[in-house]
Amino acid sequence: MNSISVRALLVRGMLAGLIAGAAALVVAYFLGEGPVDAAIAFEESHSHEHGGEELVSRTMQSTGGLATGLLVFGVAIGGIAALAYCVALGRVGRFGARATAALVALGALLTVYVVPYLKYPPNPPAVGDPDTIGERTALYFLMIALSVLLGVAAVILGQRLAPRLGDWNATVAAAAAFVLAVGPAFALLPSFDEVPKGFPASVVWEFRLSTLAIQATLWTVFGLVFGHLAERLLTPGAARSASRTAA
């Protein structure tokens, strides 16, 4: 791929990330805000501090703040995923532009979010000791780094095994190696159980499910939109033929 194609894919990745961020925003607003409000209400009812000045209103947090965060995040991860796509295209098997975009999005969802999520699931407000926030943040990012690196290593392993085992068996072997490699990290890294006494378990559960739904929406929409845009750029003839067939 030349620099012009990479630049064009980067722009399309950021655009797809913006669209994906907008879709995730809808899910976050309708599914995530309820558990957050419930957690804040619990925190306020059990707080011994009164009269503190609110720097940013809750209304602004749940609208403008939420929109800004998700849209900026969508653009950022869209650009990064587009660069990963440029590296992966033609190197992970005989997949077309759309299929490669779907694989990149699925791989990102699994390694960047799902695996760290299983070890360090997100918590709503009022859950977590403020004294351990630095340690918890560092360990979470360490888990992301390990998951991504092991995911890349698993892909390379699958490529090396494919000529001898075949594509399917090599994929299964690489996936098994990834799980076995992630296992020690799950076992050795410290865990945290800092849910305050009396905090509703249903609120924690709903909050964690909503965050999973947000990320799943983000990466699914990104994979679909970016795959379409990448195909139109890289194989315009096939894209036009698919459009005429759909019509």
C-alpha cells in the first residue's frame, strides 16, 4: 500500500469512528445513564460531606460531556484501527476489504476491551477505594497491553502454523495458545473487591452490561462502516457491483 492509500484509509477510519461513536452515544445515554444515576444517588445518600460545589452539572455530564467523550474516543480509535487495518490487509489470510475490517474490529473488541473487562470489570460511581485508583488504573492498562501483545502473537502463530495444519486447525491452535497465555496474567495480577456495603448488586450488573453493550456497538458499527468505505476505496468496481446487486 502506498502513502496515499494509507492516508485515505486513515481519514475513512476516523470518519467511521465518528459514526460508531455516535451510535455508541445513543446506547450509552439510554442504557448507561440509569445505573450511573442510581450509583450517584447511593453515594450522595451515604456521603458525610455536604455543601460541596458542583463544578460540572449532572445534566452537562450526561449530555455534552458524554457526547464529547464518546465522539472523540470514536475518532481516535477509528484512526488507530485504520492503521492496524493497513498492516493486516493481505497478511492475515485471503480476506477481502470488508472481511478484514470485520476481523480487525472483532480483534480490537476482544483484546482491547473484553479480555481486560473479564479481569477488571468497570464499576459505577461510588464503587472503588479512592486510595487504590492509581494502582487499579495502571493494572487495567497493563492488562490491555498484555492482551493486545498476546493477540498479535497469536495471529503470527496462526500464520506460521497454517501451512502445516491448515487454516482452521491453525486458528484453533492460535486461539488456544492465546487463552493459555492470558491465563497466568489473570491468576497473578491482583484483583479488587471494593463494592461498598449495601450497594445494590443490580446497579453494578446493569452498569457493566451497559458498558459492554456500548463497546460492542462501537466496534460493530465501526467494522461495518469502515469495511464499506475501505471496499469503495480499494476495490471500487466490486463495491459498485455490490450496490447494483442490492438495488
